[in-house]
Amino acid sequence: MKKLNAFAFLSLFAMIVFCSSKEASVKEFIVDTSENVSTQLGGDLDEHGCVVSGGYTWSEVLQDCIRLFEQGIRVEKIDGNGAAFLVFSGDSIRVELFFSDGRKSEILEQYALPEGGCAWSATDDGTKNVQLIEGLWTISQRGRIIYRQQQSENDAALGRLQIRTYEGLLPCASCPGIRYTLTVRNREYSGDGSFWLLLTYLDAEQGEDRSFVYTGRRFTQRGMPNDNNATVWQLVADDGETIFNFLYEDEKTLIRLNDKFEKSKTNLNYSLKLSCE
């Protein structure tokens, strides 16, 4: 099996206003529903009223609940696994940094660079900087780049941005079923992209649902056992260890595969269907 067009994750690059931009992605978190809260998607709220299992988090600079996957700029960690997400204030004066490892977000302030242009830093000595370098957003610390936006993210030659959501109820060994909600975004002609995946285990703990949210990168691979022409989406979570494989059967259907890229030998349903929303 080989990768097709390994261009990395895409994101929507908007116009730079006052030396800034806006873009997309997320972090990983785990949610337990309580008996006083609806177990349906959208039922669990954090202290700001953000729907955690829906992928929403509170942004201090926007004073709103947002989905980082849709409104942040994803930058990849240079050394090792992980990502960060940049969210700019409406006037571009501040940028908030969210990290996939769950650490507390940080807010940096804009300042003018001596050579022209802008950067964002907690202090004017550049201890931690956010800056647009050669068309890509970066986070640097003491002069060393530690996170960088993927090149394909802003490559309009790869076509329009696509955001699709697939849903399905799949079997579970120890519960009534696992509800999958998978959102994938990529450029039309790129085999790479990013994903947001909500897994809800129904009645998993004393009659309550238990939900897990994963984010990361999507890669496209060619071939699986008994079908060299099959198209497989491999989702690699930001922890670098959790991987989900799906057969791309057609535009409307994905089929869950095991770690050997094999279909289930049972007659149980392992398919996700494209949502109409």
C-alpha cells in the first residue's frame, strides 16, 4: 500500500487583515455525561455553556464558544506528535493558542516587527512568537520554530475546501452500540486532510453514555487485502497512537476496517453514511 499525494492537512486560509488570518482545527478531550444532562449530542455543557461533546470550547479572545476545527488555524508540532490552533480576535490584536495536549490556552499580543509586518508575543522580547513566515503560520520559542502550518493548507491549486460529515451506529462488544460522528475536511484534490471524530458508547456506564472526541490528520492510501484499487482513509489522532481505518466505498459511504485494513467477517453494520447537513 502506498500513500496518494501526501500533502498533509488542509485548512481554509482567509485574507490577512492587519497582519493576521483565521483558520481551522481542534484538540482531544473526553466527556462523561451526567444523569442530569441529556445524553444526546449537544447535552453536556462546560462552565461557559459550551457543548463539549459537540467539539465546542470557550475562546477568551472571541468571547464565544467555537469549534477549533472550523475556526482555528492548525499548526503541526515540528518535533513529535501534536498540534496547536490559533484563534485571532476580531481586530487581530490578540491571538489565543490552544494545544492538543490539553494544556491551558495562552493569549499573545500583536506588536510591530523592526523590519516591517507584525508578530504576536506574550512579551516584546519574542520569548514565544506567532508569525506568518513564507505564507505559513508558525509558533516559535526563543527563536526556534516549534509549530508550523502544513504547506498544502493554503495551496489553492489543490482545489476547493471540502467539509463532510459521516454518521453511523456501529457494534459494541459491551454496550448497545457506538455512535460515530466523523467530520473530515480536505482540499478537493488532496489525499490528506484533518478530522474530528466523536465516539459515543451508548449506556456504557450504569445506563449513561460515555463520549470520546479525537482530532488529527487524515491520509489516503491505496489498496487493501483482495482489492489493490481500494481507497482507504487512515485517521491518525494527534496523540500519534490512535488510528482509525475506513474504506472509502463511495462519496456517501465509509466502512470501518480493522488494523489490517480488513472488513468485518460478520453481517453487522460497520458503515457510516454521509450526513445531509
